[in-house]
Amino acid sequence: MPTKASVTPLAERVLDAETRVSQRLADGNELCVEWRGDFENNEINALHAVCFEHPISDYDWAAKLDRFSLGWTCARQSEKLVGFVNVAWDGGVHAFILDTMVDPSLQRHGVARRLITLAIDGSRQAGCDWLHVDFEASLRPFYLESCGFRPTDAGVLPLK
Ligand SMILES: CC(C)(COP(=O)(O)OP(=O)(O)OC[C@H]1O[C@@H](n2cnc3c(N)ncnc32)[C@H](O)[C@@H]1OP(=O)(O)O)[C@@H](O)C(=O)NCCC(=O)NCCS
């Protein structure tokens, strides 16, 4: 007989966790990085378009993140959203890095590393045991060397 799912305390801890870090970058500008920070859909749509080189969409990020994410990290410089990462969740102990992006004008200043660091902290604080990510080979130095992920075997199957 299937066992009834018990209510996990994870969800409460997830919603409680908020972290904000301000740091000065090498260029002297202040960067504010925040776990579960506020955002407008149009900010993420504009950043996604410039980072992944496609036209701006009107995707409802707030609805998606609210329903499917453990959290996310926003990076702002002078209030402008310059970086973002989404942490999807299986509802248990597995979290998944998606949509890592940094405005091209600020790339290679350590912004994404800071985004991921906060995502790691937030996932750990929420009680997750594993944080997964997959990426193109060119980003191995970023995820493996700079962010500390271990290489592993994984698979992906295109469904379209
Ligand atoms: C990938 C991306 C998020 C990295 O952001 P970033 O802020 O430039 O990364 P960081 O400055 O924190 O990088 C830290 C280190 O990781 C490595 N790294 C970062 N980007 C790299 C790249 N494109 N290729 C190889 N190594 C890279 C470098 O060692 C870098 O240190 P260095 O600049 O002193 O050499 C950014 O290039 C981006 O938004 N790209 C377009 C969207 C994308 O492809 N996202 C990845 C989805 S999996």
C-alpha cells in the first residue's frame, strides 16, 4: 500500500530564507546579490534576451518560479538587474541550476560566481542534499573550477 506523503518542513524553511550580499567589484561598482530577491517579469525577459541572444519575450517568470522553484538569485547594480539564476526543485532534496545569466557588459567580473554561491547557500539552508547543473563543455571552467561542482555522468534526451 502506498504511504501517505508527509508534509515536509522544507517548504517553510525555503520561504523563510532570504539572504542579501553587497560587494564592490574590481571596477569599483557595488553589486547587490540577493537570494529570492524581488524582480519584474520584464527585467528577466530583457536580461534573458540579451544573454541568450533572442527577441524579448513576455514570459511569466513570477508564476513559474513561484510554482516550480526552490529559489532564485538576482544580481543588481544601481538597481538594474544584471544577473539571475533559477534554482528548480523536486520538492525534496534535489535542486537544479537553470537559466544562469549575466549581462554581457558585466561578464567576467565574478558576478555569476556570486550568483551561484548564494544559490548554493540557499539550497543548503533549505535542506537540500544535492545541487545539479548541466552545461556546455565551454563552461566547464566556470561550473567545475570556479563554482566547485564535481563532474559526473548524466544524460539528456531531446523530447522535440
Ligand atoms: C556563463 C555566464 C553566466 C558566466 O557569467 P560571468 O559573470 O561572466 O562569470 P564569472 O565572471 O563569475 O566567471 C568566473 C570564472 O568562470 C570561468 N568562466 C566564466 N565564463 C566563462 C566562459 N564563457 N568560458 C570559459 N570560462 C568561463 C572563468 O574562469 C571565470 O574567471 P576569469 O574571468 O577570472 O577567467 C555568462 O557568460 C552568461 O550569461 N552567458 C550567456 C548565458 C549562458 O550561456 N548561460 C549558461 C547557462 S548553463
